[in-house]
Amino acid sequence: MAGAGMRPIDPIASEPLVSIRDVQLHYRMGGIFSAMRGRSSVVKAVDGVSFEIRRGESVGLLGESGCGKTSMGRLLLKLEEATGGEIVFAGEPVTALKRAALKRYRARAQLIFQNPFDAVNPRFSIRAALSEPLENAGIPAAEREGRIVKALELVRLPQPQQFLDRYPHQLSGGQLQRVVMARALILEPDFVVADEPVSMLDVSVRAGVLNVFRDVRDRLGLTAIYISHDLALVRYVCERTIVMYLGKVMEDGPTEDIVREPLHPYTQALVAAVPVPQPDQSHDPLPIGRGAPDPRNPPSGCVFRDRCPYAFERCPVEVPRLRQVGTRKVACHLFDDTTGKQ
């Protein structure tokens, strides 16, 4: 592939490739008849999220199921239409893209699916599955086979020619996930969204797939979002982490800083929940209340307040803004200027 020998870009020195500005994604629940009776409700899957991703940067989106991280990934790829706010890619608003411009964007921004068995048509051979994006992008038929082989070599699938005429059910989960990765990379994108790409794989093969992901990202200088609920995996592949809860950003900063000294109470709970590889070492109880609230009726003020052990009188009445605290941004009244804790 064209960028295979490319040195990784320094994300600190580079300009933003993706800018997310006060983005919202709201779903109306209950249907038209419920709305007519006044019984419909709105789920704010993404609610006023803002951040930037620099060229060459790998960012983890971390949080429990239902926190909005997958919805955010779908918005970035324009698989969902934002209710409000703006997403800008390479200086161009994504929300305004139509037809030919959207097709060009889809070639530059790709998705690595969570379940490899759902990501590839079971009736397609591996050759056909990898030819499809090339055909859609107008790549001449004479060039496709060579690009397919190079893409499979890039993801370390040995002797790729032997896989071309096989079908998905004839591959192991790890092999098929590499094919899915090759399919996302075959058009040489600038930006990749990886939605829990190893969660469906056996533990024994996860490390190999993650190593491939890291190697390809560094060799091609890719900008990447890695969506996961697993802090250990995010720590392994991402230099920066964004923690989400009920559609909002709770904390954003360097991954190592977040792991070593989490600031937001929710992040502290996520770090405390990571298993310790010592059978004789017990876990301290998690410092939060159990059970996330109903997303149709989230708490007022800070959405985390009803599970937070440090909540005080300001938390129910005011939504905390994301403020700079050292190397990070934190949305918590404990770190407000007026509380004195910084």
C-alpha cells in the first residue's frame, strides 16, 4: 500500500484532523402515537460533546454500555445525522456532505466492526469482500487483486493468496477480524473508527490483533478512535482517552495520566474496576452507587451525581462544564474554581 513505509506523525505537533463541536444525537422513543398522547421521551445518546483529534493521534472512547461512545463513532462516520452541533473533518463540515462529497469522505474515514462475522457478507468470498470497496471507489479491475494481497499482507495474514477464494465461515475469528481490518484499510483512509474490534475474539488471539492494529496505525500514520469499555485495552493502543457517561464527556487527557491518577469520580470507579492479576488480592468496593439511571430521565445537573460519593448541593442544580485541570479536562464541580479543589 502507498503509505506502508511512512513514519508516524507526531500528534502533538500536528493540526486537528477532526473537530467535534457541541454535538448532540437525540432519539425520540415511543413512536408517533405515544407522542400524540404526550408519552414519548427523548434519549440523549450524545449531549453537547466537544473535542478534537489531531492527525496521527489514537484516542480511546471509554465508558459503560449506554454511555454514548458507539453513537459518537457513528456520528463521526456520518452513519447517523447529528441532532445539533458540528463535526469538521480536514476543514470541511461532515454534516453538510452529500452524494459525491460524502462518497469521498467514506473512502477517507473507515470503520472496523466489533463482530467480524457480521461485518462480511457470508456469501462473498474474501476476494469479493475486499473487491467491493475498491469497485465502489472506481479502482480499475486490473489493480484490485494486487491491492487486496497487499492489504492482507499489511494485517499480517500469512500467504494471503490462499485465503482469497475462502468464505468467512472457513476462517477463524482472528483471521476474519484481520480481513475486516484489511477491508477498512484497503482504500488507504486517513481516519479509522475501531468499535471494540477484539471483544468478540478469544482472549488468546486478542493480543495478536491488537498488535496488528498498533503496527498498522503507526506505519500508516493513521488517526484513530478506539471505542471500548475495557480500560486495559485502551491503555495498550491509545495515548489519549476520553471518558463518557450518559452522553457527556467526564474526563479527557493522556491515557497514562488517567490510569495512574484518575480525577473524575466516574473515572476513578472505572480504574478501580480493572481486574487485578493476583488471585489472593481482593478488590476494594467500587466507590460509586450501583446501577446507571434511566437514560430517558437522567439526573438534573451533573448526570453522575446520584452515583457519586462526593456529590454536594451544587451538583443537582448545575451542569459542570469541562475545564482544564493540569494535563486534562474534567467535568466535575469538585474541580471548579469556586470549590478550591484543583
